Amino acid sequence: MRVAIIGAGLAGLTTAKVLLQAGHDVEVFDKAPDVGGVWSRTRRYPGLTTQSPKAQYSFSDFPMPGDFPEWPTGAQIQEYLADYADEFGVTPHLRLGTTVESVVPDGARWVVTTGAQGASVVDRVVVANGVFCEPALPDYPGRAEFEAAGGRLLAGPDFHDVADARGKHVLVVGYGKSACDVTVAISEVAETTDVIARQLLWKVPRKIAGVLNFKMLLLTRLGEALFRYRWLRGFEKFLHGPGNRLRRAMLNSIGSVSVRQFGLAKHDLVPRGRMEDIVKNAIGLATEGFFEGVADGSIRVHRDQVIRRLCSSGGRPCAELADGTVLPADLVVCATGFTQGVPFLPAAVQERLFDERGNFLLYRQIQPLAAPGLYFNGYNSSFFSPLNAELAAVWIAADLAGALTLPDEATRRADVVAQLAFLDVATGAHHCRGTKIIPFSIHNVDEVLGDLGVQIGRFTRFTHWLNPVVPAAYRSLTPAVLTRLKDTPEPAKTPL
């Protein structure tokens, strides 16, 4: 088949790689001039690093270079993804610097129109533009006055050069990982650096008590099992039954360590609630240097605050907070999240993609319920994003071959609705319109593999209960499934 893939981030690249190996003809479109998606040089902010360690943030069959640090930089990840595209023959199929203007169904096929190539007809479309495709920039009152006084307002991904903050008064809006990352880089050169935090979030130390890598606790099957999933299996039944007190103590002990390790009480930065509530906001890794900057005064955090308006005072740009505090603000960097959109799809198709609240209705985070021939990949934000995207690509390849036995549409719809209802409760509705699967990343892997009828060995799965899940353990599954697809007689594909 001819397949158009929209997006050249990690999900788009692994989809192209797998579909090429399955014998399809693919084109990958991306408006950026390079591969990487959020890691593109057009979107990298100073201080950007991965949240997951390199062993967990890698594809199963393409390990990161040994000289990369434990938490690679944004530039290193972009380099890794470019090498991946070269290694597996994806690069010749890339159409970079190309904006997809529309994707319109035409019978059983699709017409993809770009500004560079015009219209072309394809058999299938994979949307891989990502859940972080467009930064959300607040529309503050007073912006015109602020900018007339020389102030600048930028979204985090649009702030590329730390020199732009040198000697200036800078406000960073947000308290997630990206906000803290960019704050540290800015604080090294700015006159003042103030963080405006609407809500404090729990931060997990990269090394708990300065010794134990956090992946040993939270990037294991046991770590994932500490958070209640839709249904309980095996040892999970104990953890959320007779062992519930132990489970809560294990989670909240990390919070206690964080309070002591970062001196949160001293600086009035202890989040509300307990560490076990972390799933209801965002599981954020603490940025190296952030709390050290708070301690030495180079970073000031204004908790439970928002910017009421941008303004000027004495001809200098400033910002007024909700409590009336006025801060000098030559530069305001907003790390305030992203929106997920598919503007290239016609309204009639979009109506079928969302529920009444705007949540994506995607079976296994991959398949729309009522848009045949359309798939999504990368709409599964995860601690193991490359692995989740790779296995989703294999799922797509199997479905293209007619080799998946799936429930009927009504049953799949009921499953998606139930999943969203569960996430509403589990995450306090903070699931990015149904696209965040943290902390249930490996549950998603197991479900996708269940559809494919494959799984890694029991012993390896057992070792992943106490040791970090390693994507390399899954490297034999993609070639195994693709071999079975190629060996299946045409035209009557049989279920795997």
C-alpha cells in the first residue's frame, strides 16, 4: 500500500521503518527542516533533556550510543533519531520542510495535499504529529502595552538561545519538567529568574537520596503496579488489596525523601497532597540545578500564582501577578503545555475522532473508531515512548495486512469510553485528552502485544518487576511479527 505518515518525530520514523520492512511504500511529511518532532532544532529550548534514562528512551533494535549521558540532551536525541532514519532506510522517504494542508477521504483512499507537492492519493494515512504538536501560549491582557515597552512573550519551544535572556529580568510560567529545565539554563545568565507556578507538582529525584536511580523504582513493572489500573492482575491484586498500606508507604516514602533531599519545606515548596497523587498531575523528574538555584537565590518560585496581566512601569515591561505583585519582565517564557490538533483533517472526519469533551477516541491509542484507513501513532505519551510507538507501528502493519482479529466497532467503542472514564478518575482528568498513558506504559505494551499474539518470555517479564523495563528485551518481536505477515498467503490473511 501507499501510506502517508504525517510527522517525522520518533513515532513517525518508527512507523515508516516498520511499514517499509513490511513491504509498503511510505512518505513521511514534516513541516520542520529536520527529523525529531519535539527534539527538532526548531523546537529545542536551552536545558532540554529526556525525562527517561537513555536505556528506556530507545528503540528495541537501536540502542543509544554508549557515550551518551544517562539523560541525553535534546540535540543528542535529535542526532539519535536522524541516525535511526539513516540506519533503516527511512531518510529517502522523508519530505521535510513540507506542510500537510489537508487529508481528505476519497472513497476507500485518501487525498493528501501539501504546499510543496500538491495533491497525491494514498491508501492509508498515519497521523504522527504528536501530542505536543502546538505549544499553548496564554492570551494575557496587556500584551500590546508590554511589547511596546520592549517585552517579549514566548512559548517554551520558541525560546532557542539562552543569550536572549542574558542580563534580563525573566519570568518562566509553569512548573512542569520543561519549565524547570529552561529555568535552570536561564538562571545562569539572567539578572533575575522568577517562576510563576499555578500549582506545585511533586518532583521525583533523578537519584533518590542521591544514590538510587529513580528508574529502579518507577520504571519497573512493580513501580507501574503501584498505581491502580482498570483491572488488576496477579501481584497487583495484593498491592491494591491486603498490601495497600505497603503500596502507599512505598510511594509516599519517595515524597518524603524528595522533601528532605530538595529542602522543600524550608523554601515553602512542598506540594499539596501526597506523592501517590502524582499521577493526577504529572510525573515529573526533578531538573538538576533547579532546587539548588532556589537555595542560592538565583531562582525564585511564586507558588499558587498566575499572571493577571502584562503591563509596563516607567517605560519598562513588567507583569502583575494574581496577588498584586508586580515583577520586572523583559522576557516571559511560557512552558504552559501543548494542544493536540489535526487541522488538516476535514470537519466531518474530526467529528468522528472526538467525544463530546474533546477527548480522542482511539482504540489502543492507535485506531479511530469510525475513520477507516486512518491510524494514529505517538498519541501514547509514555516513559517508554519509543517502545510504545514501535509496537504501535507493528500493530498498524498487522492491521494493514488484515491479520488482526479485533472486536466489532461497538465493543471497541465501549472499551475506549471505559478507558477514558478510568483515566478521568485515575489522573483527575489530566490525561491530555486521552493521549497520556503514564504511568500505565507497560500495560499498554501488553495490550498491544496481546492483540498481536506475541510476548517476551516469562522470565524476562519477571525480571522487569524488580529491574527497569528494557526496550531491547522486545527487539525480536517486530521481525517475528513481520515474518509471519510475509509468510501469510495472499489475498486471504489469517489472524495472527
